[in-house]
Amino acid sequence: MTSSYHNPPIPPAHTPAFHNPPSRPAVAGILAGAAGLGLGELLAALIGPIRSPLLAVADRVVDLSPTGVREWAISTLGTLDKPVTILGTLVLLALASAGLGVLAARGRRAAAWAAAGAMGMGVIGAVAAWSGRGDGMGSGFGALAGAAVSAGALWALFGATRRTTPGVGGRDTRAPALKPDPAAAHGPNPESEPDVELDHEAPLLSPMRRRTVLGGLGVAAIVQLALAGAIRVVGGRTQAQQARSQVTLPPVDSPLAPLPKQTASAPGAGTPGLSPLITPNDDFYRIDTAFTIPSVDVDTWALTIAGGSNGPLTLSYDDLLAREQVEIDCTLSCVSNEVGGDLVGNARWQGVELAPLLAEAGVPEGATQVGATSTDGWTCGFPIETLDRPSGDATPPAIIAVAMGGEPLPLAHGFPARLVIPGLYGYVSACKWLERIELTTWEDFTGYWVPRGWSREAPIKTQSRIDVPADGATVNAGPTTIAGVAWAGIRGLAEVETRVDGGPWRPANLGPKLSDATWRQWWTDWNATTGSHTLTVRATDGAGNTQTARPSRPDPNGATGWHAVVVTVR
Ligand SMILES: Nc1nc2c(c(=O)[nH]1)N[C@H]1C(S)=C(S)[C@@H](COP(=O)(O)O)O[C@H]1N2
Ligand SMILES: [Mo]
């Protein structure tokens, strides 16, 4: 780097560092912050018990934001809520760091305050880490170590000085920092009388060296963050991925009938664009609060069933696989699914029946709720009576699932084990990365989403969806097919009807029924006439209740209303 382009005008040696345009200190502050964050993230990626300062703070932001804000975020951002929260946290961090940089440039005293401010941010990160999942005091170490780097960088850049006049004799050059500095209080002012004390001192770093340090901070930040990201994504993921790939699923002891073949020639079910009867694992919607998919070590993982009158029951992964394996066909739906939305999927799950396990643990007198906790501290709970209903092929039992679609649970869907409770929305029941089940009461246990404004109990509402033609599609006049899926918790489906514009309701054909807890495909013929048409669908559940036309929002316990699409026929 010899080009003069890189050489700033060299100020006289005694010019204090704070005689810079304010944008430079802001950038310096951001670089100091980024280098500190990088170290914190790298330590967290390398050393298990240390938590990522960024994710810890983002978690707390979510936890502490008012319910209204959170509902707004979920309803407008949907599954983007996590990246947006992380981005928002980064923006806050950058603004705070820029502010500290500007402050630091206002003099030595101010630089000391800025360094203290950086440590303060580290303490916030550490507290966020500690107050998350009880990983012990070590979890906050990354935030503190990172903050020390940021604070040190700010001090080195703006606060630290060296003596320039030899022979002033034994005076401690650091002393002025502790005395009030009138220049600092009034901000940068190149016109002011030179400070007597600064006469003998210059910034520790020459402008050239400051640039080197700033560049170094930038490089350190980028390298550390990239490494941390790579270790997390590749390292953590492949470890669990590898463990998952080595799992040999035990055979199902009481297998269901084989799934019907869905060929393109099958009437109705072969309609292009219609959801398949079984959702492939890769297409299955994913909803959770996890910023990073928990990667669970199956060798040390254990499921504890607590609160039973026979004492806690602990099952290793092998214990779980050694138990009687059952299969259920069950549609899982998110309470946030809008009318016509796609936060719903249908799968064949394999696992261990929950009710007999709880009976083995001993259901105590007065237990009203089954609580579940994941390895990442998420919780949900559902009424204990849910498990009382008789189960059979039509009403599948609640299970601790270990497999989905014939494979061990994908990491994103809860490997090594999760709950699948037919008939209930996921947020009250379908705990992924399951770690603990407890027999408890509504008073003693509260699921994650309940204090956040969602209902305590949440049976799946009846919904029907038009898949084809898609909303806004253009179709050719003449015979065509309207098709979609409909589901009704565990109530089964009695009828699906469609209507063109304000015309009469006409029953649709129903596809194969796997169980009362799964969706069914439906289709109907339509002789499309040119113009714009509104197609509407509604379903009637096995108990004879037809979906209400009244639209309501997903919160607090599931959207209602009829799905309609508008199509152009030409
Ligand atoms: N550990 C954990 N389990 C969880 C959640 C979560 O945030 N964390 N979200 C629940 C919600 S709201 C739904 S809808 C389902 C979604 O399951 P899926 O991602 O496998 O489709 O998981 C449930 N289980
Ligand atoms: Mo959900």
C-alpha cells in the first residue's frame, strides 16, 4: 500500500485523536463493536457452554417486547420474524457502537466512558445469556470477552496517549484521564486553546497506525464472524446430521395400511398443483422460535418424564427406540395459518404412544396438564384429558415421534424426538427437540405462547383450502378442475363444498381418508365460462359442523372463514 491515495494528510503529532470528522469515530466505534462481537460469537461457536451474545440478546428482545409488538411482528413478518429480529438487534448494536465511537473521540475522559459503555453492552449480553437457558455463568463469557476487546480498542484508538516531550520528569501520563477535561465537555473544537496537558501528550497511535488498527479490527470482525458462522452451520449441523444418518429405525410393531399410490392418472388426486396426500419432509412447513436449529447429541440426550407418582422416568434415545413402535397419520397445523395459508402439512409419523408412558410414570391425582419442554427451553402444554380419548385407526393416539415420512425426524422437525398430539395446534402440543414431559397443572406450568396472547387450549379448527386454480390465475374456458385440501382436527371430514360466485354450493369429491386426524384432498369439475370468477370452498366436519363464514384472525386460537380465490377465465 504505497499509493498516496491511502495517505491522509498527516496532522501535527500533537493533534488529539478527536480532531477528526465525526463519521470516522462512528466507523471506528462500529469496527470496535464488530471485532468484539466477532470474538464473542467465535468463542460461543467453539466452546459449548458459551452462548452467542447476538442470539442471546435477540432472544431477550423477543421475550421482552410487548405482546402487541410481537403479534404485529408475527402477523406481518411470519417466518421472517427471526432474521428480522437478528437484523434489528445488529442495527441497535451498530448504532450503540457508533455512538460510543463518537463519544470516545471527545477526549480521554469521554474515551474512558465509552470504554465503560462497551463493557456495559457486554454485561447486557452476558445477562441476556445467563437469563436464557440455565447454562451457568460461563454462558455470558463470550459477551464479556468481546466487550473487553471493544472497550480496549476504543481506549487504544481514542483514550490512550503517549508522552511526547521528554524530560517532563516522572509524571504519570495517565493521570489527566482521571481529571475533568474541559475540552471534552464541549466536544471537538479545533479552534480552542491547546490544552496545557495535551501539550505533552499525543494519541498513542499515529494516524497511520490508527488506520492499521481500524483495518485490523475490520478484518478481525469479518474473519471471526465468518468462522463462527461456518463452525455453527457446518460443525453443529453435520454432527447431528451424521448421528441422524446413523440411526436405524426399528420396525413398526403395528403398521398402518400402505399409503395409497398417488399417480398422475388417479382421478382428482392427480390434478397438477393439488397438495399431495402426504407432504414430503422437505416441503413440510417449519415454525419455531429457534434462531439456530438445536443440534442434539443423541448419545447424551435423554427424555425425562417428571411429575409422576412413581418418580421421574428417564428414557435414552435407544430406550425410546426399543419401546413398541406405532404409526399414525396426522395433519399438523400452525395456529398462525391464515385461511388459505400453507402452515400445515400431513405426515405419517412413527413413535411411542404417550398415554401408556405417562401411566407408567403414574398420573398423580389432580394433574390437569401435560407440559413439554424442548432442549432449547421452549415450552407447551395441553389438557391431560386429551390422552383419555379412545384411539384407533380413525383417531390416532398421541405419540412421542421419532420418525416422519419413514425417516428419523429431520433436524428442523425435532430430531431426535418430538410430540405429535392429533387434533391440537402445534404451539400447544408439538414440542420439537423434546427433552422433558411433566405431569402438572395449569397453575404450575405455562406454555411459551400463552402469556404472549395465545389461548391456553387450542384444538385445530376446520379449514379448507383451494390449491388449484391459484388465486389470480388465468384459466382457459371449458371443463377444468377445482381442487384442494381440507382438515378438521380429529373430527374427520363429512363434506367439502365449492361455490362459483354467488351460485349454489356443490359437494366436491373427497380423496382417500387416512384417519380422522388428516387432511383429505378434494376436487370438483367446473365448466369455466369467460370472465372473472370467485371460487369459494367450505368444509363440514365429522360432527356435522360447517366452517363459519365469519373471518377472524389467527390469534388467539386459529383463523376462521372461507377460502376464496379470484380467477380470470378466457
Ligand atoms: N421446541 C419447539 N417446538 C415447537 C415450536 C417451537 O418454537 N419450539 N413451535 C411449535 C409450533 S408453533 C408449531 S406450528 C409446530 C411446527 O412444527 P414443524 O416445524 O415440524 O412443522 O412445532 C411446534 N413445536
Ligand atoms: Mo405454530
